[in-house]
Amino acid sequence: MSSAARKRLSPEESRDAALEAARALLLEAGPQAVTLKAVAAKIGRTHANLLHHFGSAAGLQKALAASIAGTVTAKIGAAVLRARSGDHDPREVVDLTFDAFGKGGAGALASWMILNGNEDALDPILEATHRLVDEISADATDAQQLREETLQLTLMALGDALLGGPMARAVDLPRDRAREIAAAQLRHSVTKTD
């Protein structure tokens, strides 16, 4: 694409396009594919342009983690409120969490960043989770229980994203059994506090 044919984007539009491309690369080819060069090629921009926006591949990955975390925690927060009102089964919260780490790529991205020594890139995920827990526990009768449920569900979803299929096969259980266990535990927890 020639620079004359390249559409002029605002800094925000350019950043958003890069994050969208990074997410697509994450889902298509895994976290190792989320490089400045690959994202630049995907959106028809230069490596230097992305360096300007993100500073490094680690910066891009951190921004991607923040984007995923913001989207996912908003959906989960809404599902938690619906489940509390009795409108929905807590399974929706479980599915959203498991899907974020599995199909959404958050589990692979988080693991990749940890294994590459880029643990601070997880800060946006941890901060978004902390904000969500604070928000939904503000009027909860047992905030400690909510924090424990969040820890358990998040670790189960992360583990399932990384090893769920092979582990389910190894112990002769259906692939979605971990989700069923998580949903049953959350339902039990909800009925216990009612």
C-alpha cells in the first residue's frame, strides 16, 4: 500500500486499528504472532508508527491485555448483576469467563507474557478484575466470598484455557466438564448466600 493511498487516521483510530489487528493475530496465530511488525503489516502502517503508539512489542501486548480486560470485565459485570437479580443463571458468568481466557485468547496472552518475563503487562488484567470485584462487592453481603469466587473462577478458566482439553481427555471426562463444575460451585455459592 503506498503512503498516498493510505488513509489518514487520528492517533486514536490508528491505535484502535492496531489493537484490533493485534487481537486478530492473537486469535489466528497465538500470542507469539503479536509483534509490531506483524500488526503494522496487517493494518498497512509502519513499524515506526506502532513504536510511536506502544513503545515496544511488550507495550503493544500490555495495551492488548488492557483492551481485552476492559471488554471482558464489562460483560462479566453485567452478567453478575443479571444473575443476582435472578434473571439469569450464574452459568453465563462462567461461560463469559472461560470464553475470555479460552476463545478470547486472554489465557494464552497472559501465559505468553509471564513466560517472557513481562509480568507487569498483566497489570491491566489484574486492575480491571480488581475494579470489577470492588464494583460488584460494594453492595454484596459477603464481599470476601465474592473475592474467593472470583479467584477460583479465574484460575479455573485460565487452567482450562491452557490445559483443559488434554486434561479432560486424560481423565476421561467431557471437554466442558470444568465449566460445569465451576457453574455448579457458583450456583451453590449463590443459593448459600440467599
